[in-house]
Amino acid sequence: MEGHHTESDRLVEIACSRDPAASLEAARALAALPEPDRFTAMAAVLTGANSLVGELAAGAMEGYGERGLDALIEALPRARALSQVKIIGALERIGEVKAAGALMDLLSRTDLAMVRALAIQALGRIGAVQAAPLIRSFADDSDHHVRERVQLALAALEGGH
């Protein structure tokens, strides 16, 4: 029925809202849903307004294997900066080179040093050798954390590890 909203749809709306307390409470309720509703809901809130909700959702996606990886990759460019940090961490821990393209795209366009540093670190740790030229382009970055991650990532990717 068109216009019909389930309880999980309403919870996703609340979890993606700008009300910090309500969105976090809704996300906790979504995390308790049975499958497949839980996966669908967690994937939907990865890009919500509340970064704590994004963090919860990113953590949940790690346990879903390939499906979770795909949801994280898809959400990465649309997520808020703090959620991007959590998504990058999840992608790094999953360790699949499949995430390299999304990480490289984000690295190319972000203005945030923290996001640059973490994306570079993740690319090095997942073994994304195709990212070496892009990573090298940040060797003279204004942020010392970024420069440090460049050296570590290139060492890992180019056999210095």
C-alpha cells in the first residue's frame, strides 16, 4: 500500500533526524530488529545527521561480510565527516581492496586532514597498490599526521614493510 510506513521505516526517519537523543534511541531500537530488517535499517542510517548513529551503523555493517562492505562503500561519499571516519575505520578493519576506489575518491575531494590521514592509512593497510600515486601526492600536505600516514602507507604498499 502506497504511503504505508512500517515501524522500522518510522525508526529510520527518527534515526536520521537532527534530534540527537531521539535519533540515538531510534538507532538502538533498529539495532535490535530481526534480520533482514536490521541490515536494511542500519544501511539506511549510515548517512544520517547524528554521527553517533553513523558510528553505530558502521560498526554493525562490519559483521555482514560482503553486504556490509558494499553498504559502507556506498555510504562513504554521502556520510557526514565523523561518520566517514567510522566508515573508513570499518573498511580498514574489513581489509578488502574492493574499498580502494571509494577511499581514493574521498581522499581526492576531502578538505579535512583527519579524513585524509585515515583514508591514506586505510589504503595502505588494505594493500591498495593502485593508490600509491595518489597517496604520494599528499607527501607535502600541510598536516603532519597526513604526511606521516603517507610515509607509512607508501612503505607498506611499495615493499618497505
